[in-house]
Amino acid sequence: MSEYLDFNKADCKNCYRCLRNCPVKAIRVESGQARVIEDRCILCGHCVNVCPQNAKRVHSGMEAVRRLVASDADVIVSLAPSFVSSFSVSDFGVMRAALKKLGFTEAEETAIGANCVTAEYDALLKSGKYKNLISTACPSIVRMVREYYPEAIEFLAPVDSPMVAHAKLIKKRAPHAKVVFIGPCIAKKREADESGVVDGVLTFEELKTLLSEKEIDLASVAPDHISEEDDAANKAKFYPINRGIIKSFDSFTDGYEYLSVDGVKRCREVLEDIGSLNGFFLELNACEFACVNGPCSTLEENDAIRSTAAIRHYAGNALSGKKNVHVNYDGVDISAVYAPIKEGGRPVSEYEIEKILRMTNKFKPEDELNCGACGYSTCREKAWAVANGYADVEMCLPYMRERAETMSYEIIHNSPNGIVLLDGDYRILDINAKARELYGIDAQVSLKGENAFDWFNPTEFIVAAQSGNPLHTTKMQIDKTGKYVELTVTALKEHNVFFGIMKDISSEVENSHQLRDLTEKTLETTDEVIKKQMRVAQEIASLLGETTAETKVALLKLKKTLAENGGINENGDKK
């Protein structure tokens, strides 16, 4: 986890967009989740601005600043001149009054420090010691030079940034004061921590939040009185815009071309070729349109041009026929020493690179597509990242797609069941051999893109589409082949695709028919037996009835005869 950027794991959606837009590839992807590689990051803020899920946020400094304000110390704000565009305020007195309402003791423009920095640049140019001179108020550029282009450090002006220079000026005047810088930049947070003189940093977004919490409406804030000394003409107020540093000079030293370059990509192109240049004063800014378009400005999208115009108007009005002031910084050392920073990551051998490439089916140079889908410019760069633990092998999207398509092809075309894929217009996307057999379609006929109605009856697919249910199952007989199937249609609505699986149940149905025939024959036989048994029973009953009657008559006659001969009446009593 970065000390300056917060990542929300739940919101990170495995899209690699931050990695594709990171100019120095300072993003580690682990199990689909993006994380900042602290020792590679230049804090340009690209990943924050491009994240479609807002999974990356700038670590808030508001609580730390609240504690400073609540302390007994005097807390003085160094406010970046780009406040003009981010807050639509052209009067510094309004901003100073609002900041005092928030509890700050005092507020000054960072342009005071920038004025001193320009004086140092001018002196360096006049010294004639520099083949080229790189100027910048941007800590992201300084970090990038120190870590990724150490050969360019000799051209980097050894001067503090305006923020640090201004903080040194404030602390010379008020040694016990605390300095809080407020601007549109993320990288200033790390620069402040490393400076030892800046005690806190707020972004313009954080300042906007604090003003909202206190219900301070800048439109209704009465401006603080600005003294003539504080309102002195200062060309350094141009710093937040392109060519702002260049415009802050009173005059230009002969022998140098003064050029401004913005955007990390263009700055890298310059730094890669810096050794071949001669006689250039280069103003470098990581953000396109410079600081006015910083990652934590409050500008609306595509508003950088209007914002640049607003800064020009503000700085121009400040001059308004006045002579540019030169801030006295005697006794304040604003020189800087920039040492190389060891680039994160270890060297990787060619053997390791090729081994990792082979894991994604890249066996020869033409297999290396260098498509950039994973976020890295080349396949070899991505292999280097894998070797360093910054990336997963599976991040190669062409390889994963190829593997997925191969697996799906094998599953579909080797399935024992018939499989049919139709699009929303009932055109055939795919059909396997078993489905062809069940429908009675020649195996050699190409069906992709064909209308299903021309080859089989897709009624059940239509029913599935109209039912609104994701799953539709039915049993049916195919007219052409006489085959019986159990068809299950799954509607993949998000892809506008219908996926049909056909199970051949012909043998089951045949067995069922045979069982039914056998049952019917058995029932017929049983019925015949029952009928025959009934006839026999009836005949026996009839025969038994006749025999019993004859026996009874004979016995009665016998009894009567015996009674007459023995003098006994019919009841068995003697006469």
C-alpha cells in the first residue's frame, strides 16, 4: 500500500487501466488487484484520474492539518497560484480571509518562493556552466530524473522547488511557525515529507472539503486587506501554466533556447535524448498544461485552456505596468543536491525473459505482439515485471484469449451432447458435430453466420428469448432425423447469445416405448386369464349348485324311508 495513495480492493476490477496509463509502470498486479510500487512511483496521479471505478484515492492530509491548526503553533499557508482556476477566485485577499476562517494564522502565495527560484535559474544560466538546464517546479519530474534518467541529473537545476523555497523563507522569518502547502499536486506530499521544512500538505480537493465543512462560501467572503508589499508585481505567478517559468524571467541569457515541455510522455522523450541536446533551457511539467491541470485541481474536465487563460489574466493584472519585484532571500539557502535513486526492481537475465515469454506461447520474435493490452509497452517489459513479481503471467490478454478460445473450442466440439450457439438474430455462431448429427446437417457445410431457420427449427430458442427466463428446458422430436432430444436453452442476455445443449434421449424413448408395449401385452394377457378364470369359476359354481340340490333330495327321501320303517317321526321322536 502506498503511503500517499489509498486503494480500495473491492473496487479494483482487474482492468489494468492504471497500469496502461502509468508512465513508469509503478503498478503491481497481484491476483488481479492493482497496487502502487512505492519505490518506483513518481506520484504523477495518472492512476487516480484514469481509474474507472475510483478504486484509487489520494491519502488525506486533512486530519494532520487539523491537528496543526488546533495546536498552539502559528500555522502559515503557502498557497499555489493555481487557486485562481480551481476556485474561480481572482483576489488573493478572498482566499486569505477564507483560510483564516479555517483557523490558519496567515496565508501567502507560493509565488514568493518561485520568484527566488527564478533568480537562481537566471544565475545558473549566466554562469555558462550548463550545456542544458532543466527547470521544474514539479516533484514528479525531479523524481523521474533521479530514478529513471540519472544521466540527466547533471542538467537538473540544483535549486529547491518554489514550495520548499517559500517554506524556508517563512521559517527564517518565523522559526517556530508551521508551514502548510496547498495546491493541486499529489507529489508535493512526499516532497514535503522529504524537505524537513514543510509540515503539512493539502490538495485543492481537500481544501474544498474543509471549506464545505465550515460552510464557507468564497463568493460571500469579504477579502482581507492586501498590503502593497504583499501585492507587489511578481512574474512568478505565471508558474502554474505552460511556459510559466520562462515568462517569469526579466530577460533571457544568450546562447539558450527556452522551451516548455508538458506531459510525462513528452518529458521522457526529452530526457532520453538530453545528452544530444545543446544550449536548451527546458521547463518540464509532468501534467499536461502544467500545474493548473494538476491531478487534485478542482477543474471540470477539458477546462485547462480556460484555466490557463485565467492564470494569465491574474498574473498579468498583478504586473499591470509595475516593475517585477525581486524577493530578498539573502541568508536563505535554496540550493538543492539531487542524488540518483536506485530504480526499483532487479536486473533480469535474457534466459529468464525467454522462459517467461515461453509461458505465454511466445517462442520467436514474431510471437511478441507488443500490443500493450497488459499495460506494458512490450512483451519483454512485461516479462521483466513478472520476474520482479510486479505482474502475473496471465495478464497477457491475447494469450489468455487464445487459451480460452482453445478450451471453449475443445469443450464444445468434443462434448457428447449437441451444442448450438445463436446470436440475438438467431444466426449460428457455433455448432458442434453432435448437434449436426441430431439435426441431420452435413458435417462439411459451414454454418457460422447462417440463419438458423434455414437449417433447423429454432422455435425453442425463440420461446427462451420471449419467456424472460434464463433457462428453458423441453423434450422434443426432430422431424428430419426422428431423434428425440432433451433441449436446454440458456439465454446469456448480457452477451445477446443463446446457448443450447441437446441431450440425445432416443434410446431412452425407445426403451420407454418397448416397456409400454410389453406392459400393454401383459395387461392383455392378464385380462384374458382373468376372464378365463371367471368362466371356469362360474361353471364350477353352476355344477356345484346342481349336485348339491340332487344330494339334498336324495337324503330327504332316505330319511323319510328310515323313519317310516323304524316308527320314528320326522323329528326323530318315537311315535
